[in-house]
Amino acid sequence: MSERVIEPKSRGFLFLDSHPGGCAALVDEMWHAVPAPDRADDGDRPVALIIGSSAGYGLAATIAGLARAGIRGIGVCFEKAPGRRTGTAGWYRTAATARLARLHGQDMVFLNGDAFSDTMKEQVADLLTERFGGRLDHLLYSVAAPRRTDPDTGRVHASVLKPVGAPHTTKTLVFDESGAPEVKEVTTAPAEGDDIEQTVAVMGGTDWERWITFLADRSLLADGFTTAALSYIGSPLTAAIYRKGTIGAAKSHLEAAARTLDERLAKTVGGRAVTSVNAAAVTQSSTAIPGIALYVGLLRGVLGDALVPPIGQLVSLWDQLTGARPLALDDEGRVRLDTWELDPAVQDAVAERWSAATSESVTALADLDWFGDEVRRLYGFSVPGVDYTAPVETDVPWPSRTA
């Protein structure tokens, strides 16, 4: 047993430990936020593969898939086990998700390792063959990683968050040692050398395409197979560092990959490939991007509870992928789950607050209490109903593959 009281200690938006009980309570909260399926369970549950299943939109995709679409299948993620410190939050969230899946009679296996590797692809293919009848109905791809090793060349590519063409100065939100908010300006140097190529190699569509090719070569794609890669466009306020920056080049590559895959899957299995453009949220990845924390806090200040959380967005995506609702695509073939965020009236209101935001005024303009809670919830803190003064078991095992 390794019970102890875990306090939320952080360096900026990065927490040093995660709370197992809080992570489990958060997963339970997300599960119960999913509306019941509109259709009866006929016993033939779709088989799905979620790549990046333990955090952010990938976690929401997993939980919404289980609770709404009734999926069974495989989740792939890369998390650190408990040791001297606690396990990562994703470790505990995965354990909690697996427990709920078992409770609801759904066969969901979670694999921990490098999703970019061919070794992981082989494990997944073998498991689909041996356990799930050699059939895959859906694949959702949601990977945010700092680096990727190319399985063919062995070359390690590293992604960067930089503007393209010129330095970019933007407002950003930080908190001082006492927790007081500060609005500062930060300047990011532009991409140089092969920064764009490296970022595209990590965050573009190459690995997604490789997954589809690998599984197709093993004849594992079911008739009508659908796949979606989760993406983001974002506000004009963040465009220079995001959509027009190195990460934006990767997202454009991802969308081009979707068009190529869509044509290919239509011919081979009568399937579809799309990108899903999700809306802003507080995630472990997004808090690292200059300006995003301020933007999301201001967006919440404008919208309040009308801000749609990731679990709500992924319910909509699953409804479209499974045919419960028509697949609604924009002119570039993308599912748009961000229309509420990019509504012109909403963006005008956020832009007005952005211009007015200073260290003195930001508390009145942005919902910083909500934002702070959302950051802490990423690590299992600030979750209602959890006694954070009580010792909690940190040595939680990875979910067993036993059916």
C-alpha cells in the first residue's frame, strides 16, 4: 500500500503530482454528463480504436464513445506509472475509464506505449484479430506529442510552437507566486531551418495515414469504416501562433491527409475519413501555447456555461460517425464542432475584452476562477466530492487485459 495525502503543487500550469481519487471522480463526472443513447443496444457494439485516449479530447472521445456510442475496442496512450511520484493523471484516468467500461459490460482494452511505433501498431492489429473478430469500425486519432521517431528512418522529429515569417508578440496570462493573475506580453521568435518540416512530421497526418495503411494491409477495416483526426482552428486572436504558425502547418497537413484517406477508403471499404475541428478547451497541451490561457479565460467570461466542454463536443462527433445524426461537413470536408466559439458576435466580444485586458482588469473580464479550476482538474484536483485531506492510494495498477 502507498497511501498518502497529495497536495496540488505546481510550476506554472504544470503540476508535479496527480490525485488518483480526483482523476477517477472526473472520469465518472464526464461519463454521467453523456446523454443516454437514442437507440436500443442490439448487442452488436461497434469496435473502435482511440489513439491518444487518456487526455484532453482523446479522453472525451473514449468516454463519449463508450457511454454514447456503446463502443468496445482499444485505447492507446503513453503514460507514466506510479513510482517515487504519483503516476501521471492519464494513468489514473485510464484506470477509472476501464473500471466504468467493465461496470457497463463493455470490452475496452488499454495499451500503454508509443503510438508512433510500428510495435504498437502490431500489438493493436494482433489484438483486433484475436479479441475483436478482426474488424475495426471506427478509428479516432488525437495525439499531441513533442516528438516522434520515424519508424522507417529512426530519425527523431521535434515539434515547435512558433509563428512563421516574423516574430509574434501577444498577450498571455500567468500567475505570480501568490496566485495573482498577470497579463504580460511575450514575443516568440519565428520558425527557422526545418522547424516547419519537423512539426509537420510530428503533428501532421503522416502517422494517422500510417495507422490506416497498417490496419488495411491486415484486412482489419470493416465495410463502412470511418476515421476522424481531431484538430483545431481557433480564433483570429491566436492565429499567428497557432493556425498560421508551425502547428497550423501541421494541421493543414492533417486535413490534406484526411482528403487523401477519404478518397481511398471510399473506394476500398465504402468508408470515410474526416478531420473534426474541435473548439477551445483547457488541456495540458493548450496551456503551453502563448495566449491560449488568456483567450480561453476570456471566452468563458463571455459565454459562461454556454461554453461547450470536450465531452459535449465528442458526443456530437460520435453521433455523426455512427449515423445517429447526418455527417455535417464544411466546404473543405471537415466536421465543425467549433461554430459556437467562432460565431462573429462571440469573437467580437472576446476581442473587445482582449484589448482591454490588463493585470488590473483581467479578473473582471475573464472567468479566472473557472480557468484555475479547469487547470487543476487536469491533474485530479478541484473535483467536487473528493476529500483532498484524506490519504489516497497512489499505486494504482494499469487495467488488466482480462476480459
